Amino acid sequence: MSNLDHAIEVLEAEAAAVRNVIDHLDEAFDQAVELILACSGHVAVSGMGKAGIIGEKISATLASTGTPSYFIHPAEAVHGDLGRLRAEDVVLALSNSGETAEVLRLVDSVRLFGARLIAITGNEDSRLARHADHHLFIGRPGEACPMGLAPTSTTTAMLALGDALAMVVQKRRDFGPEDYARFHPGGSLGRRLMRVHEIMRRDDLVTIVPETATAHETLLAMNSTRGRPGAACIVDGAGRLTGFITDGDLVRALGRGVDFLRHPVAELMIRTPKTIGPDQLASEAERLMREKKIDQLAVIDDDQRPIGLIDVQDLVQAR
């Protein structure tokens, strides 16, 4: 048998193991979903060896999709880590045989603490299955290992079933993209869903001058603002935005001679500047700046008062 033929054989065995899980889904899955949704604590996932590694991944998936979760190593649990467990927690235990000694030792402790137990096994008659509140059966898929020993198909089936559990719970929670982004601020999705107020310049990083100021006073204010934003928000007596000016506008005004510096900035400012709100998506600010071919946007509140500035470089940095 060639390497490719053997690889195909392995993949087909693991695909069959996942399809086999479908055949064994029953009301226990529904009950496990409801138990996790009703859980006011954490889902503590546990497993030994390869099943433990799968358990860590399932725990991470639960945590990133709206279900507080942690992994508890069964061997370490009986040496002090049981202190993490609370009565309001749900324990999700993984063991293909359902007879893994380290996992079974957890059962009495789980009951002692008053927590609930969900088991994922490949043995309906195992002690772990019998002692669980809800047992999720993966069937009895043959391992893809040529010797039939190394956990392969069984761990794939456990992972797929754990993903199904996490995804159904996520959907029931109405956990959407913005919720997901809050837990993944460093990821590409988190950046796409970032709000303007998260990246805008504010306070002493924004130049705000009254419309009665001269162009010279405005230029001095822009140059003395921390970070030198290269733009200024012009406001009326009530602090509402009435205009916007950039250093590019001032440079272009030099064509009139230096006398323009003594004139009110209101004569030079853009009177209908493009603005954006603090709760709008940063991607919307980027789109607006790209379409209008501008480098800065004033950020205003509901009363038309400038509260920030967003510069194209801020978007580059966020990206």
C-alpha cells in the first residue's frame, strides 16, 4: 500500500467515526445542552492522555464562544486542583473506555461537591457512563492506527461531538460576531469589529479651537497638541462642531500670501466636514476616509460636540 493510499484509509476511518457519532445522538445530547445553558458556574472539562488533549481544546472552544470553562487534569485534581470545583459547575469528562482510573476518581469528588457530570465515552456499559447525569456515546469506531491501539478515530469523534455541543450552546445563547470579537480582540475578526472609540485620539491629543480664532492661532494650537494630529476641530460658542481644518488646508492657503494667518480660521475651514460617531465601526471610518480621500475624521457625540479624532495612521496601527 502506498503512502497516499494509507493516508486515505486513515482519513476515511476518521470520517466514518464522525458519521458514526451522528447515528448515536439522542435525547442525552439535548439534556447536556440544557444542563450547560443552566449552569451558573463553569464547565470543567477533564480527560487523561489523548482524551485530555481533546478536552483542553473543547474547553477552549466553550470559553471562546460564551461558556465559561476551564480544563482540570484528573491526576492533578486529586492532588489539590479540586479546589477549583464548585457546586454550580458542570464537569464534562472524556474517556473512550469509560474506565480510566484517574477520571473515575473524579466521580466521587464531583458528587461530593454537588456538581453535575456529563460523560463522553465509547462504552455505554462503563462505570463513567453509568455514574454520569448524561452520557454522550461516540459509538465504537475502530482506531485508524494500523495496530488499532493509538487513539485516532475515537479522539476525532470526541472532538467533533465536543464541537457540536459547544456550537449548539453558542447558538442557543445568541452569541454573535460582536460577542466573539470581545473574546478575540487580537484576532482579525476583533479588529474588523473594533469601534471608533477604541482607537480614536481624545483629550489632549485632539486640537479644538473656537471659530473666532485666527488661522495663526489655529496653526499654533495644532503644532502644540500632543502627537501633532495635523488637524483641528472648529467649534462655536456652545462647543458644537462647525468646521474642520487640516495642515494641508493651511499650506494651500499660503498661495494667498502670509496675510491669511491673521484672518479668522472660519474663512478657511471646511464647513461641512465628514464626521463619525464613537460607536460606529472602525471599518466604517476606514471606508469613509478611503472614499472621500481624506486622512482625518472628527468624532462627534449626539450633540455635535467633537470628542475625538481618528487619523488614517490610527487605522493602520490598529490593523
